[in-house]
Amino acid sequence: MKEFIPVIFVAVFVLIVLVSVFYNKKAIIKRKLKKAPLKRISSFKDGELAKLVGKVEFVEEALKAPLSGRECAYYHIRVEQQVSSGKSSHWKTIVDEVVANKFVIREGNEAAFVHSTKVKSHVVEDRKYRSGFLNDASEKLEAYLNRHGLESENFLGLNKTIRYREGILEKGEKIAVLGTGKWTDASQLDLPDYYGRVLYMSSRDDQQVYLSDDPETLGALV
């Protein structure tokens, strides 16, 4: 019986890893978007649930991503610190920030607007930075930490081991959105009048709006 105990522990560990990977936020959003039917914006009917793909178009002044300085309509920054406990260590999230400006998704002559309060998003973290032993945080990284009441050094003046990840939605970038569409006048969405009729993407019942710029979620119209 004793020889089976290590096997059981390994099996349980593998199961936990598989479940955590399958059910984490990123995996759920990617699965939802990959499985959803893809439609052109112009083909949407009121009340229809489907996915669209289009390019980001700024409506307001561009944001500047704090870590990279890139112009964008949306940024997500995740900062994690390595924390030791006994003989092991793990990464603890100390900042998880999402900031978005108003933008539309353009496909040809048509545009869609996403209701931002019920969005589950996965934006590719394409900029990564680290600070730690013999690697001081840059001025931008330190300034960002300070904005959140944090510092890159401990009380002894030694660098903490920290990693920083940033993902953004840039002008002209292709993104996928899954939601319920409704055709609405631009003025009702506080968009400039020149947009005319806009497809308003929102949630329905218990269905969230899903958004991603991951190439795996875009698909292609046939």
C-alpha cells in the first residue's frame, strides 16, 4: 500500500495542474472565442450572439501605457513579487490594473462598440520586465510602483525580485469580441455623430462579453 502513496500524490498534483490550466481566466476566454460563430459586423441582427473581428479605432485621446510608453486604447498591467516561505517560493500579484479609453472596432465601413463594464478580456502581455538581484528597477518601473504605494527595494535597501507584464490594445490592432449585438445610433453611445449606426456589443443574461487580441481567437470568415 505504501508504494502507491507517492503515485497518488503525483496523480493528484497533475490533476490540480490540469484543472487550473483548463479553468483559468485566459483559457476560458480563448475557448469561448475560438468556439463562437464568427460574423461580419454588417451581418449582425439585433439580439444575436456571435463573434466579430475588427481593428481598434481610437475615439478619445490615446492612453500611454505606463511601462512601455506606447499609445493605446487599453492597457493591462500585472506586477508580481517573488515571496519566500520556508524552503519554497511563489509569485504574489501586487498590482493588477486595467485602464481603458473609449474605442470602436472597425470592419470595413461598419463599427462596433463594446460595453466595458461586463467585459472579460485576455490581452496578450507582449512586454515583460524584471528587477531584482543586481538588476535595479528602471525609472519607469519605479515610478509605476510608487504610484501604487510600492517600492522595488526592501527596508534594507536590497532589490525585491519583481516581474512586470504589460498588454495593450493599439490603434489598428485586430481583436475578437463575443457578445450580443444591437444596432444603435452613435449619439446614444456618446460617440461622434459621424459613426452613424453602430453595433452595440453587450452581455445577455449570464453571458459575459469576451474580448481578446490573441491571434488564436481571431479565426477567419469562410
